[in-house]
Amino acid sequence: MTSRWLIAGCRGQLGHALVERLGAQPGCEVVAAVDRDELDLADPQAVATLLDGLASDLPQVAVNAAAFTQVDRCEREPEAAERGNAIAPGVLAEACEKRGIRLVHISTDYVFSGDSPVAYREQDEPKPRSVYGRTKLAGEERVLTTASNSLIVRTSWLFGRGRNFIASILAQAREQRAGRASGPLRVVGDQYGRPTYAHDLAQAILFLVERGAQGIYHVANHGVATWWELARASLDGAGYEDLSVERIRTDELRVDAPRPLRSVLDCAKAEALGVEMRDWRAAVGAYLASSDSPMTNSEGSAVA
């Protein structure tokens, strides 16, 4: 693979993993890596200025890994969610289409209601239940109608460097071990999904781009888990086997945004093209042993 890349959302979990993966990929170069505080993707002039400034080294592929992902804040701040998750992808898609840049846009399992007893396929009808899901779906639609050769990758339950569910659980475990907190950890046990390691997802994106994939693809680590199972596996892998975790129901949570109860993604389409994703438990183990692990990296503590 020989290509020049632009990564938007470079300091997020996936953005960081992509920059790292591309840096190790022969023939690939990240010509621009920007984050939300550096570039307003919803501002057409700002996006044009960035791309025109790269005219002599224009990226061939742009990945939009930037989004307003704090689900409950999206519910409270719908205008900000609309700007970050719907308007910005459309602006970037238009700029990329005009310059012949291939756009890869990252989306989410939250575009589905979570009411299906079987895994969601790419062609299944989205029915988002939250502002986050609705704005992410709107972003998908704008990309598909604007960028002719775009690739949309839906994923779920992402973990990697920085803020994420596993980092939050381990931060709480440290507080308990240090005697600064008491009582069992409480985690929902009736939501089902596919946990996904950012580095595995990054590698899959590179593979799909190399294969010329277009349209919508679901990509996540293999296997299905509840948040409780993910918490238990993470604690056991980090040496907190003695800490108890209480299973609770979703309706016991006090949150602003409704959550899909079963947002499991069917990844058969990507697998048929050759994408191979390891089991989520193995991915958690790799994450905990990596330099991105919250056991060695204190960046991540709480998640929405």
C-alpha cells in the first residue's frame, strides 16, 4: 500500500491508533493529523484552507474519526451534536469529493434501536433512539450522497488510548484498592454488543481501503458481550479478580440518552472480503498489555 492520509480526530482512540498504524505501514504517510480543537470540520472554509494548504502533498485518503461521542451530552446539547456528527461529515465529504480524496467515515452501532434479537447487517433499517444515534445516521447519509467512493465503517464499544469504559472501570478499581471508595462496582448486564479494540479496527480500515471497499461495512472484534462481562474480563486481566461487580439493569441507570439493549453488529460482509478480527477477550488482553493500557497510561478515567 502506497498512499497519503489525512486523519481527523487524531487524538481520539481510533485516530491515535490510525496514526500509529500508518506510521508503521511501508509506503504510507500521514500528511495531516488534526483534532477538533485544531480544525472545525463543520466550517467549509476551514476545511478548504487545510486541504488547499496540502495541495503539493494532497492526501489520497481522509479518515473522519472525529465526532461528538458523549452520548448523554448529545441529548443535552443537540445543536452541538448536529454540528459535530451530521454537518461536519457532510462538509468534509464535499471537500474530499471536489479534490478527488477518498473519504472513510466512522459511524456507530447506535444508529440501530437495539430491539433486534439477531445481529444487525449493513442493509438493516436504522432506527436510532438517541440524539447521538440520529446525528450519526444523518452524517452517514450526507457522506453517502456527497462522496462518490466513500467508505463508512460502523463499529461498537470502542476501547483504546484515552477515555473509555475499560479505563473508567479500572480507575474505579484503583480507588477501591486504595481505600478511597467502597461498595461493589455496578455495571449493566442487559446490554449486548461487540467490544472493539481501536488498533484492531485501525488495521481493518487499512485493509478495507487497500481492497477498495465502498459503502457501509460493520467492523468489530469477534464475539458478543455485556458491559458486565467486559468489566469482569478487564478487572480479571488487570489483577482485580477479588473485586466484585454487581449486575444492574439498564432501567436502573440515571442517564439522559436511551441506550440500545442489543446493538450487536453482523460483520459477515467485512469478513467475506478478508477482514479478520480476533475475539474481544483476546483484544482486551492485548490492550491491557499495550502502552495504551490504563494500567500504565493515566489519560482515561471517566466515560459518559
